[in-house]
Amino acid sequence: MSDHALPVDPDEPAAVPRMPLVLAVIALGGGLGALARAGVAELLPHPADGLDIATLVTNVIGSFLLGALMVVVLEQERGHPLLRPFVGVGVLGGFTTFSTFAVHLRGLGGDHAAIALAELVGNVLLCLVAVGVGVAAVRWWARS
């Protein structure tokens, strides 16, 4: 039986993308996000025993954009059904990085514990603030 012959559930959203398509746009977005992150890392190199500015900048920008995207998609209910998986999961998931951040902190070790602690706290706090600013910016823009 084809999908066209199946009854339509009125409680179900009309345009639900198929899983293979969702996975494809997530993969495409993830690749693009990872390339963008690599570009930022090339522009902002860091010493192995110092503050990782590239990862901090990437995570803060990604957090801001994710906060903004979620307002557009969830509160304003705008955008294509594939916008959230492509941008939110794919692009921003590939762009932001917790693993690089964690590996860098572990590499700092006991010799640079103060830098590691400052980077840990700073990264988490700045990313949380960035999400809030992204949310507030889109809400403000929508009211204007």
C-alpha cells in the first residue's frame, strides 16, 4: 500500500519530512558546520598550553545562533520543516564542539589548572549567556 492511500491523521503535522531526508540534511549541515569550525580554528590558532580562543568563539557564536533558531522554529513556528534538523542539529552541531574543548582542557593538565578552570567556567557561562542573547534578540526583532 502506498503512503498516498493511507488515511491522514488530523492531529499530525501535514509536512513531516521522511527520515532518510532528515538524516541527509543533518549530515550535509554537519559537514558544513565542521568546515566552518575548521576555518575559525585556522583564523584563530592557539598555543597548546594557553586559552583556546577558536573553540570559545565557535561555541559562543553557535550558542547564540542556536538560541535564535529555536525562537524562530518553536515560538514563531516559521521556517521549513527541515530548517531545525539542517541548521540546529547539522550546521550548529558540527560547528560547535564540546569534544575539542574537553580534549584541550585535559591536555592542559595540572601544570595549567588555573587556565583550565577559567576556560571551563568561562566557556560554559559565555555560551549560556549567548543562548539567552540569541533568544532575546529574535524576540526583540519580532516585536519591532
